[in-house]
Amino acid sequence: MARLTTLLRDDAMLQICDHGDGLAVVFQHGLGGGEAQVAQAFPPGPGLRRITLECRGHGASGLGSRRPFSLEMFADDVVAAADEAGLDGFVAGGISMGAAIALRLACRLPDRVAGLLLVRPAWIFDCAPVNLRPIAEVARLILGHGPDKARAIFAQSETAARLQREAPDNLASLFGYFDRPDAAPFAQVLADIAADSPGVSARDAAGLGIPTLVIGNAMDAVHPLSAAHMLAAAIPGATFAEIHPKALDSVRHFAELQAEITTFLHTCSNSRSLVPS
């Protein structure tokens, strides 16, 4: 069972999910995701302690009143959660937005982050990457028209037609943003985060000296395989793994994802430098 705790940041009450015991892994969800998304991706089993902070507006965490939302804000909240959990050192990882947060943590906290796990990254180094334009489009429509009318407009858009052909899994996720009970206020999170960057440079990435695994898959317009390749090439000694597209077979996708994560973390747990102090 997860150990659930809360953390007050500014005026936002955030939920921390703490599972298991062993090698500490701070593993973050994607934009619009939460603990459920992470639980589906992260391998179960002994020897691992997985900590996930549900970022502002995600899962059971409140939005708070501080604006704008940013990856820096979310990353600072994650550091506070790691402090709250008593972690001196940990492996940092995440999916999509969570991968961007993990990359920032690795570059900003070299004395604490002992390994890096990037799953389906959406960002490399720049602000507002082209692949996140569909999310920005959804956010603009919701903010301008409200969720119901915005959904109808988007369903007839060129973007929706293209994604239906090229990346149907991405399209399903985008429609999910319209269907959230908090779609209107959450649209500001979408707009702010899609326009942001991890706040690190290629030079920062080149300075990393920790075990790193970057995982990507094809048929994913929001998380292009090229982004995973480029990040793996930018980080010295990083391992790249391509897994089966979720759009074709989600069961196989998650089985392969968990297997890759398990192998990587097993290597980490066998390295003294990766045992949290």
C-alpha cells in the first residue's frame, strides 16, 4: 500500500505517494497525469522505494493561486517532496513532463541525483517545442470557448485529423483534457507548461556523469522518437531503448517499459554510488 502524505507549497496542498522500500526513485507523471499513470508504468516489486509528487492541479493536488505554472515550479515542489521523504540521494525519473522535471533535477542537484530515467520525453532544451503545439491548441480553445464548445471545434480541426492518422493514442489523451471535471482551470496549466522549457542547456546535459536511460517509441507525435534519440546523444554514456508503440499494443508497451526500467534500476541498485546516503 502507498504511504500518502501531503505537502503545503505556497497555498497549494500537494499529495505525495510513497511506495515500497529500497533504492529511492523519484518518478514523476506527465502533463495531466498523476499517481495512476505512474503506477501503470513503474514496475512493481521489492527493493525499490518509489516517490511520486502529484504536481499542482494533478491528481489529488490543488492548483494553488501562484501563477504562472512552470517546470521550474513543479521541479522545486518535487525537491521539497524529496526533502519531506528524507531523501539525500535518489534516482530521478519520469514520463514526458516528468522526464523534463527529472532532467532539471539531475542538472541542478548533481550531489543528490544519482541516476536518470527519461521515459517518452517531450522536451529537449527549448521552450514551446513544436511537438507540444497540439496541447497549446487545446488550451487556447478551452480558455477561449469553454470545454464543451472547444471539444467540438477541436474534433473538426486539422490537428485532430492528422493525429488520428499518425498518433491516435495522442489524440485520445488530448480529448481527455476536455473531459476533465476541472478542464477550464486546468487549461491554464496546459498553456503555461506547453510554452515552457526544462531550463537546462545542452552544455548542462553534457556535464552529467550519472547512469542514464532514455526510452522512446514510434507513433507518438507529442513525444517524438527523435527527442529521445537527441537526449540520449546529449548525455554522456546514456543508454537508449526503443519500446513498442502504445498506439499499437498498450499491453506490450507497458510490459517492455517495465522490463527496461527494472533492468536499469537493478544496475543502479548494484552500484554503491547509487545507494541513497
